[in-house]
Amino acid sequence: MTSVIDAHTHIFSPEVVRGREAFVGRDLWFEQLYADPKALLVTAEDLLRSMDSAGIDRAVVCGFPWHDPGICREHNDYLAESCRASNGRLVWLATVAPAEGAGAGAEVQRAAALGASGVGELNADAQRFDLTRPADVSPVVETCVDLDLPLMLHATEPVGHSYRGKGTATPDRLLAFLSAYPELRVVAAHWGGGLPFYELMPEVAAAAARVTYDSAASTYLYRFPVFRTVIDLVGPQRVMFGSDFPVLRQDRFLRRVRGVGLSAEESAAVLGETARQVYRIPPSPAEAAA
Ligand SMILES: [Zn+2]
């Protein structure tokens, strides 16, 4: 059986996990999501333990969309170090602050040299950039295109219930961004805020052809048939299982995804192969030995 990859998780350094109050004062979005001490923050060790008990072999880890480039850099260093120590089980995406301009492009380059598999999860609301003014993000995008790194964006629904962290990165805004940067490979998190449903429109399908969707936090947003529906719309090669751990428990979520009735081929893609392709994840030592 092929490895299961969770394509969307978040980890923090022990310093942030233990000292969250200090960071609440330094970042508005972090305050919104994590001022509540019951909102879970986890380290790489916590994630690996959860993966072990869920039967998840590998994970793509993100940090947090900090507004301050200095905190982004520190977080990237923690991710690089954690992944290096994970024996190939964890790969990471770099967080950069697009508002920093050229410095953000330089951080993408630094992160790539440290082994990052992509950039993200960037968040237009948290980091105060405008998806409909793509020039804001040019240094980041151009560096991603040069280095062939995918960019993972937080995305959200223009309709439905409101929740902490929902934001305004809706499909119309994502489309404006996509048309400005046709060469960029994009991962639209959280089912792209519903963008795959609009892919029934040919011009939207054309603009989104280079987008891959992940299922982060799915159960807070959609019923489980969303897996069947989106796979039917865009194909399993553009859909990735991602929990948004610790937002969702990996064991329970994986069990339920396995229960939605995907074919063996669809499961293999969604539970690992798509992520392997998108993030160019090399075989881990365990996989190479198998
Ligand atoms: Zn996320």
C-alpha cells in the first residue's frame, strides 16, 4: 500500500506553543485565532504522534501567515529544522509576508535553499495583501515561478456561515489572481472556497487548470460528499487530502475519508500521489527501503 500524505497541517515552535500570549500581542490574525487558550497549537512532535496513531506516513507542514517578516523567518527556521529531523516524514512550506516586497522574494529563495517544498499557507486578510492587485505579490510569485515552487493560498467561501479566520479570499478574487499569473502553480486550500464548483464554466476551468485543491478543515465547511463531487469536477489528480491538523483530528478525518467510497485509484491520488506530484516530494528513506 502506498504512503498516506496529509497535505495540509500547521506546527509551531515550542516557544510559540508555550508562550502564545507574547505572540497574541504581536499579530492581529494570530490573536483572532489563538487568543483563546483552548485553540490548539502543536509542535512537530505532537504532529508526528498524531500521524502515528492515525496511520499517516508523511505530512506537509505550514507555519502561520504572520504579518511580521521577522516572525515568518523564525518560523521557517523551525520548520526546516523539524523536517530535517523527521527522517523524511515531514516536508514544509515557507511562510513569507508579501507586503515586505523584495524581501519576501528573498525569503522564498532562502527557504528553497533550506529545502522548502513550496510557499504557504499565505493569507490575504492576515497578511494584508490584495489578491485583485497582483503586483502586491509579484516578488513572491516570480520567485516561485523561477524555482518551480507551488504557492498555497488560504481560500474561503463567499456564502455560508461565518467563522474565525474566514476572511475574504473568495473564488472571484482567486480568479483575478490566477489570471494575472498563468505560470504559477497554485494550491487553493479549503476546497478553494468553492472554486471547483465554478469549474463547470469553461473559462473558469481554463483559468484554474493549474490549481490543486486541498480538503483542509473540510468538516467545518462541507458534508463528506464534497470529496466525490470535487473529484468528479476536476479529477483526483487535482485533489489532496489535508486535515488542517490540529484543526481536525487526523485519525477520525482519515477514517471518514476512507469511507466515502472512492475507487482504489482515486484514493491513491487523493491520499498521497497528488501531493507527491504537486510538492515534488521525494521518496522518504522508509519508502526507498520498502
Ligand atoms: Zn491551514
